[in-house]
Amino acid sequence: TATYFIATYRMEKDSFYFFGNGGLPTNNQSAKVFGEGWYWKRLLADQTATIPWTSFHFYKTGNPSYTVRGRLLSPVNNNPPAAPEHSITVRVNGTSIGTILFEDNRDTVFTLAAPSSLFLEGPNTVSVQSNATSAPLNEVFLDWIEIECQKILTADSDTLSFSADHLTPGQIGLFQVDGFTDPDVQVYRISEF
């Protein structure tokens, strides 16, 4: 019997477009950026972006680790270079889960583990803080944040969407879902054709 499923929450907003160093609109060249070029937040040294999100029914038996991912870009080119040029501290509900160090002109996707005990039923926050370094210019763009966590098989507002990707291939899964207000429940299996 499956006791949990893996859920991924992605927070992203296309707030501004970065054409890249030497790209449009300054000299009529095509965009010179990694990925799609849209970013959510711009951080200078000692600035913090706090991203709120809400979730319920976390599976915490044995205090499993959850995963926090994000994408950052440094659009600057410090000369002379500093070491490190950028330092980003990531927090879940105010508790640090790690610091990412990276160089200028880098597209960086980070992955950090966070104990499930840090996550609350209801409102939560993930904070990304740009720490001061010896670099003359410390500018970082935040593109998105993802939380991958284990969830209990409990319906919210009489619905639940989940996958069984964490089960061994070919294994038969038995799922007991709670939280429905009516015993007349409809179940749909959606898979690739």
C-alpha cells in the first residue's frame, strides 16, 4: 500500500526580460541568454526575495528530506573577478538550508535538501538572500523555485491528483485516499498513449 506520493510545486513569474550581455536592445543583436530569458526577481547584495506558498498534508514519517530547487543567473562581469562573486543563502520558513556560491555570467540551477520538519501545514515561505561578497557588483536574477515533497494521500476540496512515479516499475500499487466528503468518488487513470 502506498502511503505517500511525490508532489512538485513550482513558483515562477515572468516579471522582466533580460536580453543578455551585448544582446538586444542595445545593439540590435539577438538575445544572448541561457534558457528563455524571463526572470522573476532581481537581487543586489543584502537583498532578499521571499516566496510564499501554501500546502497541506505533508508526509513526515521518519522526517524525510524534501528538495528545494531554483534557477539563478548572474548577468554581470566583474573585473577583476572576486572569489566567490555571488553567494546566495536559501531558507525555508526562516531556517537556512544552504548557501550557493557561483561566478559571474553563469546560469545556475541549485538543488538543496531540506528536512520535512521545516515545512508547515498551510502557509510556508522560501527565501533567497543575496549575500555581500568582495565583488564590486553583486547582481543576481531569480527565475523560479521548486519544492519537491512527499504528501499524504488526502483529498483537498474533494479532489486529489497524484502520480505513483516513486514506486518500482511494474509494481502494483494500492492507494487508500482519505478526505472525501462523499462516498461516491470518481477515479480517473491518466497515462501516456
